[in-house]
Amino acid sequence: MSYQQAPKVLVTGGAGFLGSHLCDRLIARGEDVLCVDNFYTGSKRNVDQLIDHHRFELMRHDVTFPLYVEVNRIFNLACPASPIHYQHDPVQTTKTSVHGAINMLGLAKRVGARILQASTSEVYGDPEVHPQQEGYWGRVNPIGIRSCYDEGKRCAETLFFDYRRQHNLEIKVVRIFNTYGPRMHPHDGRVVSNFIVQALQGEDITIYGDGSQTRSFCYVDDLVEAILRTMDTPAEFTGPVNIGNPGEFTMIELAEMVLRLTGSKSRLVRQPLPQDDPKQRQPDISLAKSALGWEPKVSLEDGLKETIAYFKRLLQA
Ligand code: NAD
Ligand code: UDP
Ligand code: UDP
């Protein structure tokens, strides 16, 4: 079956934070969507709004096992993204990235589907090049506590490019930088959800280390738009392409913005910096701008307002 004939889009990890927003957008575009998830960190609640839609199908399945379905595009997002979750069962994390990629690439090969991999800025590790361009090979510890995620994602990228070289698959690789927004899990341990939940509940805001480390935060709607555009690029475009918001903030600046926007009186308290925590992170998005005609539109302040409103509703429910 060719790319044009089969009608369905597969989203692995589709019941997760990013995957569920992607499913929403695909359904809104009139696509037939097959959402596959093992509900490790995602939940049916994230796709509740789609369950009764005639173009939407939800399947419980672990991508480390083979999957035989007929689709013409695959968005491979399955993988826990928060350090707390991916370190909980690190062997399963590597399996999900590596065996998951092999299975989804094998599927893409059999049905002639185009396939996109959700890679990560973590492939750059703790970078000595700033901001990070796609040509930078990264500085990743192969044996640390983040390695199951970082090296798993690096190996998945290798597999994507080898399936292209060996089997001529149509691949796309996006390197996603920290993304936030509604439907983040309140206790998934990532910094944006932690700070907002702590501020709303009047608890101490936990700054790891001295809070001078930086991250660049992209709002989920901007991210999903970029992923969709990447999938629709001409066949010769493979990426990897950085997707993120170049606005760079220290964790202290983020905490202060969250306090101001919530009107919270929470105190900032220091906690130890986790092992191998990258010191700085900022995407160079020149390639995304030229190849996708894309740049993020939502400022951190506006995106945080939406996310705070979401967590307020969630915590009151
Ligand atoms: P998430 O944890 O909310 O979503 C991941 C989804 O994958 C969950 O629904 C989970 O249940 C599912 N999953 C995990 N292992 C699976 C398996 N073996 N089989 C089937 N499903 C499985 O995380 P997210 O933030 O939505 O991230 C989605 C993707 O984007 C991940 O691949 C992640 O590595 C990548 N990414 C996210 C960010 C970010 O800031 N959110 C940054 C870089 C990369
Ligand atoms: N696979 C799958 N669905 C398919 C085709 C393949 O899940 O529709 C899996 C299968 O487990 C296989 C892997 O993808 O081991 C890689 O497939 P490929 O054809 O590249 O290699 P194989 O191992 O079959 O020689
Ligand atoms: N962080 C923090 N307090 C928290 C959670 C995280 O200071 O409660 C820091 C963490 O040490 C890191 C940054 O925020 O420097 C981003 O962490 P996150 O886990 O969100 O993402 P990643 O490290 O994978 O970019």
C-alpha cells in the first residue's frame, strides 16, 4: 500500500500530553486517527473529548511489541518525557525508544507510510555550544541516570536514518525543546507543572541547584503546529529540525514569573541539583523558520496564563 492510498494517521503516545493535542488537531483537520498508547504516563482522560468521534480510534498497546495496522502516516511520540517517569523504569524507557522505533519503522516499511520521530533537545546533552544547532553532535553521558532517555532517543534517530538509507523510508525527525501547556500531568515533576502547582497550593517553590540553569519553553499549540508542518514537508526533507521557543529563562526567572501571574506568596527554596542536569538550553530555530515557515507565536507569559488557568480548574475539580 502506498503513502497516498491508506487513509489513517497513527499517533503513538497519543494519550499523552503532546500526543493528545496532536490528535485534537488531526481530527479537527478531518483525518482518521488511530491513537496507540499503553497509558504509562498518559491517560484516557486526555482524549475523552475524542472518544465518541467517528474518525477517532483508541488502542491500548505497548510499542515495544509489534503492531500490525494499515496507516499512511505515523507520528511516533510514545515515550515518557519527564525525568521522574523515564527514570522510574529506565530499561523500559530505552526499550520504548529503541524497540518502539524498530517496530514503528518496520510497520512504516511494510505499509509504505511516512514516519515522524519525536526526538528531543536532550540529544544535545549538557551542551558546550549555545544556542544548539542541528549540526551539533551533543555532549551526553552514556552511563548516567538521564542516559536511558538521551541515548534511547539518539539511537532512535540512528535507526530512522538507517531505515532511510537502507530501505528508502520517508522519515522526519523533530528535536523538541521543553514544551508546556494544558494537560501536563500535575505531578509529573517537570519544572513548569511543579512551579504552577506549588504556587497555586501555597507550597514552597522547589528550585534545584542555584536556579541559574536555563531552559527555553515552547507553548504546546506552537509545537503541534510545527510537528504538523514537518510531516507535510517534501519527501527529501528529513530533519533533524529543532522545534522550540528561543526565549531563554533561568529557573529563578521562571519561578518569579509564576509567582507574579498566580499572585502567590509561596517562598523559593533550594533543593539539590539532579545529576547531569544540563546547565543551559536554547534552540537555534533557523532551519524550522526556513524549511517550515514556522516560528513560535505564544510568549512565555501568555502560555503560562493558559496553563495556570488549566491547573486552577484541575485542582478545584
Ligand atoms: P507524556 O509522558 O505525556 O506522553 C508520552 C505518552 O507515551 C504517554 O501517553 C505514555 O503513556 C505513552 N507511552 C510511554 N511508553 C509507551 C509504550 N512503550 N508504548 C505505548 N505508549 C507509551 O510526554 P509528552 O510530553 O507528551 O512527550 C511526548 C513525546 O515528545 C515523547 O516522545 C517525548 O520524548 C517527546 N518530547 C517531549 C518534550 C516535552 O517537553 N514535552 C520535549 C522533548 C521531547
Ligand atoms: N513490525 C511491526 N509491524 C509491521 C511490520 C513490522 O511491528 O507491520 C515490526 C516487527 O516486529 C519487526 C520490526 O518491525 O521485527 C522491524 O521490521 P523489519 O521489516 O525492518 O525487520 P525484520 O525484523 O522483520 O526483518
Ligand atoms: N527544576 C527545578 N525545580 C523543579 C523541577 C525542575 O528547579 O521542581 C529544574 C531542573 O533541575 C532543570 C529544569 O528545571 O534544570 C527543567 O527541568 P525539567 O525536568 O522540566 O526538564 P529537563 O531537565 O528535562 O529539561
